[in-house]
Amino acid sequence: MVWQVLDNYFKFTEDKTEWIGNTIIFDITEKEGQTEVRFTQKGLTPADECYDICSSAWTGYLHESLRPLIETGKGFPNEKEGAVMPA
């Protein structure tokens, strides 16, 4: 699954367009009888203002929200979507 970022807003960065033009890739495959999900964000670089925060946030979303969503049907979307991630 591939997303092309067309618009972006972060309240915590000066550059409100950092992600525009980035590509978000979820490569989903079967490996040894299990599902493997590989995540890549093309365009996010260490030079970007949000790099450290965004890298950590993606790790959190993949492990703390996407995994439970796949396994139980309930994930933890961000506050704007009506829920918060667990602490």
C-alpha cells in the first residue's frame, strides 16, 4: 500500500509543508506463515525539522496502534481521530 502525501500540517514545526511530496509505503508480505509489514517513508530526512519526533512517532504507531488493530480490530488513532495512544 502506498500513500502520496498531498497536504500536511504539524502544529509543532515552522515548516508546515515538510511532508508534502513524501511517499508512505506499507509493504505487506507473507513470511514463514506470518504477515510481515515493512514501513518506509521516502522523503523524510535527518535534515527535516520533525525527523526525530516523526521517527519516534511512526515506531509508536506501528507497534502500539497498527499491531493491535491487526490483531484485535482496535487500534489507537491520534487525538484528532477521537482516541489517544497508550502511555
